[in-house]
Amino acid sequence: MAYKLLIADDEQDIRKLLKDFFEIQGYRTETASDGREALEKAAGQPDLILLDINMPGMDGLEVCRRIRDHVSCPILFLTARVEEQDRISGLMTGGDDYIVKPFSLEELGARVAAHLRREARAGKKESLQFSGELVIHYSRRCVYWGEENLGLTRTEFDIVELLSMNRGQVFSKERIYERIWGYDSEGDEAIVTEHIRRIRQKFRKYSDKVYIETVWGVGYQWAG
């Protein structure tokens, strides 16, 4: 299977140049035009990230800092900065390498190939989703706010998993109960309400943002 690269740069011409170059080499590519889009697409677990430092809003250093504990792939900074401290800062935030603009496509291609050859990550990739500072690790069955584990119970995580993996879909209490507890389980839908309340309470310790939205008269949906 072809390696997947995430190319994050606010300059459209550079994104297109790199996308065309690497796809000709047989890679699959995704692109992001700013830091927030790069953060979102990093959840798709690329094999390597090319990350411009000088992006508006959330720059590449901040993107790297926020994803590094959750994404293990190599991160190569693309930078117009040439000061030694800037390069050190990039590596200290979790970057694996950097290349200074303007750069040679052949050199960049060689560095990407070298990092992928050396990359020997054990086990399968994490399945996860970013929603701002909130990070859902599906394979670990944990939810984090930054580096802090929210401590969801098994059932609480089951509900978060169901809703977050079906974003935009509204689930009634009855349907949630059937999906989590099973059709033959004893109990009533009030237990769903209580678990949703507890999940929201744990989320509110870190943020006022509404992650599980009530659709009145229908049920709940993930709004993260």
C-alpha cells in the first residue's frame, strides 16, 4: 500500500507543487492550508507530515506540539527561518527534521523516503479523532483533554464512541440503549440520560464547549 503524506502549507502554489511531485512518486497525499485543518487531518494517521512553520493562526510549531503525543509518524518542518534557535525550537516540539525554503524537490523527496525507511513503528496505527484540545483514542478507549485522561468508564466511552464516530447523526435514547446495552438487556432509557449527564460533567471540567448536543424531541448527536 502506498504511503500517505499530509502536506500543510498556507501557500497554494507550494501545496500543489508538493502534491503533484509526491503523487508522481507513488505517494497518496492530503493537503491542509492552515494549522487547524492540519490538526484535523492529522487524525487520519498519515505516514509522514510535511509541516510549514509560518502558517497564520495556529503555526506549525503549535500543530506539532498538540499532535505529537498522539501521532507517532515523522514530522518534517518546511521553514523559511534560518536562525539556529528556530530550527532547535522545531526539533524540541517533536519535529524529526526540517528543510529550509527554497528547497530542492529531489532533496525533499530523498529525506521523506529516508524517514519512511527508518520508521519502524510497532503495532498498528492508533485510531483517533481531534476536536480542539479534546482527543478521542478509539483503540486505547480513552478520551484526553490535552494530556489529561478524562477517566471515562467503559459505558461512557461506548456512548462517546458511538456518537463521535457518527457525527451529524441523531440517536434517540432508545437507539443508544439498544446499541450499547443490547436489545435483550433489562433497564430503561433513563440510564442513557444519566450516562450522558456524567459524560458532560467530565467534559465541563475542562471546557464549556458542548460536545454532545441534545436535539429536543429526538435524541443526541455529537457536536464536537
